[in-house]
Amino acid sequence: MSPADEFRQFHQQQQTRRTFLGRTSQGLGALALASILKPGALAATAVPGKDRWPGVVKPYHFTPKAKRVIWLTMAGGPSHLETWDPKPKLASMHGQPMPESFTKGKQIAQLQGQKLVCYGPQLKFKAFGKNNTEICELFPHIGSVIDEICFIRSMTTEAINHDPAHMFMNTGSQIAGRPSMGSWLTYGLGSDAQDLPGFVVLTSLGRGGQNQPIAARQWAAGFLPSRFQGVHLRGKGDPVLYLGNPPGVTRERQQRVVQAVNQLNAHHDSLVDDPEIATRIAQYEMAFLMQASVPELMDVSKESAATLELYGCKPGDGSFAANCLLARRLAERGTRFIQLYHKDWDHHGGVKQGVEFKAQEIDRACMALITDLRQRGMLDETLVVWAGEFGRTPMSQGGDGRDHHNAGFTVWTAGGGMKPGTVYGATDELGYAAVENPIDVHDLHATMLRALGIEHTRLSIKFQGLDARLTGIAGKVIPELLA
């Protein structure tokens, strides 16, 4: 039976697309595999012009300096006081009561109503680079590329608990259901990747902290069409599940199923013009392309020994270092937004040992990513961001830990049109609040978008009668951060 005959038969039976897909019993994996057997089969049945998204920012609002983003998410809330923000005054006040003038009437997480005691930095700091920028001495590899980095020591956020803080950092809102940064960016600019998603997420697990869960809603598309949501690739084991060839399914049968599905979806889309149908058609094509591209992406055997040594990782071990290498490979292949989550930064106790573990896991890898991008001529057009969802208190919790803190912490950037070798802003002498050039999440988003050639107030979509955007009704570009 020809594809057209199959289409007519199913149409006459008035079967829904969901029933049809269910009865084939193979799902997306089988559909994707079909065109491996005949390249172009899916493209031939897709709706013309709907299989590749060009982006809505045409032309760019500004000349872009960055083409893509690699966002390194340190999930759990890194302590700025043991990493990037030296506070000798806090060290001298270790064990003394926290002055009430800093904390009275302020938002505090789990320490609310408890005796607040100053807890000095538990690790030593050391000067690096031509500007003698002080960071924790446990990060010498990052120190070796510190002249490429812009530290923002006056970061603030509205949220003080993990999930809403991740939501706020990712979407500009504490309320779930808004599009994430990667979704906004692929919606705005499309993707240069021919055979990979425009927005990819990788996760890794560390040691020495509480393993806070990361929900898939952090990379969701919200009210944007679902084609813009992030695709989670697993760094260990099968990167994408259920892609094997189902037993008993012939090549011819797969091809007929794929063609019939795309014809059915295209016919219905011509009647209702539903963007989710166009998404489904495009994703069948992407799934096919990923059958070849994902194994090639994950196979780092062709990387030089020097590159593997630079990152200090074992291919396929699922580590943060291995994911950094995959991030560079994704960037080379045109993926627009790459987000790495590295867990276990939640140090309510044992902050000293916890950060020691974290330094072992990320120091060399971050340096390697920056160095590798620079050596390949990609750093200037790749915006690298290192950030947690908030910082930690200068007061102790449980004797040797720190509570959540949103009034002042540090993030840093490298490449992508941001000013290198810079320290912007400052917290007070105890590291409690941002007092010099405070910057909030909306400001960071607006500045990132400017580096990418986008005016943040003009990247919007109608939602519930309003012009919704990543920066909401706030956000200002910080020109001092831009090169």
C-alpha cells in the first residue's frame, strides 16, 4: 500500500493522530529511524518552510558580538565567600554576632529568627592575572585564564529558595510556565545547527552537598511553541532513550509510517494552522537527523590527546568536564544555547569541604572550555556564563555551613562581547548585600541579549493580551560589562 493510500485509509476511519501513533506502537524513536534508511524521506513530506525556524529577529537590532551561549549552572547556590569574593573583614569578625544593621527587616531563608553569627571565609584567596584579581586559591586553573573573565560581584535575585530561584534565573519569573532563556534565544535567532537541536541541556552530579533535583520545566518553552524547548542529552549511557530499531519493523514499513504520519499532520495543519502540529512535523525530521548526529557528537575519539588532557575527563563518564567538552562540540556544530547543570552546591553544612570538592570538579574544566574556545577562534563569539541560582549567607548555619542568600553574590562571564579582565560591582565588607553597582537577573538578561544583537524590549510575543518578554517589564543593559 502506498503512503497516499495509507493516508486516505486512516483519514476515512477518522482516527486521531494520537490513536494512529499509539497503534503503530513504535513512537518517535521508530519514526526517526525511518529516514536513516532513506535520507530526505522526512524532509520530502514536511510542510515547506516549517521544518527550519529562521528566528523572528530579522534583521538584528544591533551588530551581534556573540553567536551563542554556554551557560554553566552551578545548581544549589555556590558560596561567593569561598570562591570569588574575598572578605577580610568578615574573617576578622568570625564567631562574633552579625551586626543587626545588615540583617534587620531583610529576607532570610532558614535562619529566620535564629541567632546570627559571622562565619569567616573558610578558604584562602590568592591574586591572579595582570590586575591581581583575588579569587579562592583552590581555583588556580580559572586563575590562569582570569584575564578572559568578567566577574560580577554585585549580583542580586528576587528568589531565595532553589526551584523558584532557578526559575527566576532561567526565565525572569519565579512562576513556572514562562519560556527559558534558551527557548527565547532560539525563538529569536533560530539555530545554526543543521542536525542538532538549537537548545541542549547536559547535567552532571558532584560531591559534597545536597543533591537538589533539577526539573525539566527549567528548560521548557513555556507559552512559546514547544519546538523551542531544551533537549536533555544524557552525558552517560545512551544520550537519547528509545532510539533503537524496534524488532520486526522493516525498512519499508518504517518509511511508510513516517510518510503517512507527516502527510496526516500536514493535512490537518493546513486546516487549523496549529504551531504544535508544525512543531511535530519539524521534530520528526530533527529526530531523524539526530540518529546520525548525536552518536557522532558523543564520540570524542577523534579529539586529540592534548584536548582530552586539557579537560582532564574520561569520555562518556558523565562528568562536568566531559560535558564541557561536549558543550564545545555542540557550539562548533551551531547549537545556539547550551546549558550545563552541575549539582551539589547546596552547602547548609560542611561548606569548606564542599567547595573543595567542587573546585576539583570544575576548576580545570572551566579553564579548558575557555582555553579551547579561544584556541579555536570561537571565544569572541561564544558567551560563557557561570552562575548559581543565588549565593550563601555570611552567617553560619549548623556550625559549618551557610544558608541561601539573594542580596549579593557573584557570577562571571567570558567571551561573547563581555569585557574581559574586569571586576564589576561589590558587596559590603561582610559580603551580605550588593552595595556598588548592584545588578539583578533582568539586567543580566538584557545585557546578554544586547551582546547577541537583540534589544531586550523588542524580543516579545503576545501572551494573555500582553507583550511578554524574557526581561518582563524590567531590565537595563549594563554598558560597563560590554567590550
